Amino acid sequence: MAKIKGKFAFVINSVQDNSNPRVPVAGEDCFTVTLSKAKSIADDRDIFVVLRDDHKPLFRDIPKEVNRIFVKSNSVYEILFKIYQNIKGRYNLIVYIFSDEPLFDVKLTEKLVESHIEELSDYTYGEGFLPGALPEVVSSETLLKLISLIKDKESPVKRDSLFELLSKDINSFDIESIFPDEDIRLLKVELTASRKINRIIVEKLVSALGGFDVSYRDVCSTIKNNPEIVRTVPAFVEVEITDRVNHPVPYLPVDAISRKRGEMDVDSFHRILEIVHDFSEDPYISISYISEPLLHPEIKRLVELASGYENLKLIIETDGILFNPAFSNFIVDLKSDNIFVIFQIDAVREETYKRIHGTEIRYPERNLRYLISKGFKNAFAQMVRMNINEDEMIEFYNMWKKEGVNVVIQKFNDFAGVLPRLSHSDLRPLDKICCYHLMRDMVIFYNGDVPRCKQDINGNAISGNIFNEDIEKVWSRGNRLFVDYCNDRYSDDCRKCDEYYIFNF
Ligand code: SF4
């Protein structure tokens, strides 16, 4: 392939979080593939690889002509500043990509650079592409300005760091973009290799398209014709640890559950953590499936176990009534950034709260405020939007935001017609999309049974049992349902359900 006219630095950033910068993908390592594609449009001496000091031994095989930029941390400031130091005075523009993006479209990259040069742009990017499909192009002087906009020098580099910095003063920059023929971003997947959930997509595409040198157009049409490509491993797993609630709330269909329920013992929960962690690598685990998790007699032990996994994120969705200061202290003492606590408060007014939760609002409010006062960052105040609390929504949002608490406004779910419709709001997208729950979520009942999805509260369509079968086998039984759904073939429940567009994680 011809090199692009005009001199530019092609910068490959191998530094992100703690993920392996040379993760294998489809029999290659993603860095080698990204580098070899970069070499098809840039000379070795114009290529720069950003790598961490402690990763030096991993990169001994880089050709000596290729430049190395060593950094000590994953701080966005350090990375961008070192890039600037290395290219200043030598290059007017930089093509910037992460090393785990081996499917980037080379032809469109050339178009991106040409457009940047022709339009005398400060920053040029692909608008409407999946992450990992294209590098970004930034002028050297613009990079310096972006560095000056970094307030927190310790903040870690992210895939969208350049754009995020640009957005801080967007009117000061001349931004150009190119657009894809098709916009498939609603699938919310990435063409990147660091996380397993996306890496498998890259591998399936490489297998379907015969290699890494692919066009973005072919990537889109292959995914559209084979939607099972994007169903890889569960990202969000809801575990039923108990069958109890403090008070039946109108948005939880406790009374409609007719299957035998029970409590999960500590060993079973531990096994689930092991199984799911091995399979998904970095899942979110919620322990609140149609129940109040703090009513589990061993709740502290369960939380301790989950917090022992570096890549696993634990979601505790609670009515907050038992989340007293002693429990808050226990959570805070775990010193984990991977625990997220969602308080179901649902109201501002005392009488509204009482109608929903049957007790006094001061209990959960006090408990949430105490947790926040201990410096806990991952706490959320949640309102499930219903007709009875709709007119309190804005006040709810403003009140908690003012107190520095994250707010979640949750859609009311009638569980495919099981509950009466208690909300008139309808936020369904105009175009039907594949069900995110079939694509990314897994529910595990207390006995290990895995239903079709969270709406299948009585386990009418069980995919298997996590304790008796391989998780891969159980998960793969959902493939056909997912493909059917994407092709407009719905089960009776799916036809009645309006949860398909709610994306968890
Ligand atoms: S559409 Fe609803 S019922 Fe069907 S799989 Fe998705 S969440 Fe479940």
C-alpha cells in the first residue's frame, strides 16, 4: 500500500489500564497486527510506540527504527506530554491509535489524514464509527493546547481522552470528521481487544472476513448479517442471593413468583464468582435480583468475597433501610473501587415514599448521607419512574445532585405484563434494536438455574444450571433466541416486553 503523502507521526499507545498490551487475538498479538498495519501507511522511523517502563521486556521485538516513548504511568498528562516532546518540531500532525485496535480501517485512515491536511483541521476523527475502527488525527499545536486543558495530572488515559479534552473548549478548535455508510453504534460494542467481551467480536470478524485487513463497511455488513457475532460473554450477571424483601414495592413482582425460592449459601455464591469471573473476565455482578440483598444472613461475607476479585464489579441495589452506619463502615473499610451501591429511594415527599416502600423516607436518606459522608464515591440515589412519583423527578435529581450524589432515573419495568403498568412514559427507540439483555446479561437463580432473561421470573425458559453444566454451554443456549430476536422473531414474552433497549453495562 502506498504511504500517505505528507509527513506525520503514527503514534501507537500501548498503555491503558492494567490489561496486557500484547493480548493474543485470533492467533496473533494485537500490538503486532496494529503495528504492521501502521507500517503499511507510515515509515518505521515515523512510527512511535508509547509503552510503560515496566513493559520494556514485552516489546523487545519492535524493529529498531521504530521509536519508543517510555512512560511511568497511565496518566493522560504524562502520555500526551511525552508524545508532544518526541514529535515537536519534527511533525505537524499525529495519527493516534491504541495498540488493541487491530481492525482499524487502513484506507479510511488515509482518507482521514488527507481530509485533515486539506481542511487545515486541528482535529479529525470518525463520527459514528465503533470504537477501534479508526485512529484520530491531531495537529501538533492542538495537542499542546489539549495538554494545557488537563486539570488532574493523575487522571488515567482513556480511549476518548483527546475528544474529552477537546470538548472542554470545543469552539476553539477546527474539527473535521468523516462518516461511515452505516451507523451500528447502538450495538454498543467495540472493535478492540483488551476486554474479552470485545476481543471475541474481533476474533469472529477476523475469522469471517479472512484476516485483519478489513474494511469498516465489511465489518458492518458482516455484523448485520450475523448478529450472533456481538453476543460473546455476559457483561452483567444478576444473582438471586435471597428471596426476601423488607416490604413489597410496586415495581418488584415478588408476589407473581410461583417457583420455589430460597437463599444461596456462601459456597455456592463463591462458586458462581469463580465461574463467572473465569468466563467473562471483568463482569458486573448484581446481588439484588427481585429481593433485598441485605436480608441475606451472610451478606458481609458475600460482599467480602466479591470484593476480592480485582476485575469484578459488585452492584448492591438496596432499599437502604438496613444500610445503617455500621454497614456503611464495613463497606468503606473494604477500600474497594469496585463496589457500587444503589439506594432505591424513589421519592422526595414522605407520603409518596410511604406508598412505595411502606416506611419512613428518613431511614434510607440518612443511610445514604452517612455513606457519602465517609467519602464513598460509588453511591447512587435511584428513582424508578412511575406515575405516583413522576412530578418529584426533577426535585429528586436536583436534590441529590446538589449533595454530590450520583442519580439514576430508572424506567419502570412491568416484567412483560406481569405487573400493572404504573408508568405512562414510553422511551422506546424509533427503530427496533436487538435485546441488550439477551446479548449481554445473565440471571442466576439461588439454585443455579439460568432463566432466559430477567423477565423470566418463574424460569419458564431455563437455559441450564450453572452448577451442573459448563457456563459456556448454558450461555450459548441463548444464541438462537438472540438471533431470532434480531431477526424480528419474538417469543410471546418478548412481544410484550419493552425492556429490550435498557442497557446495563
Ligand atoms: S425482550 Fe424482554 S423478555 Fe425478551 S429477552 Fe429481552 S428482556 Fe427478555
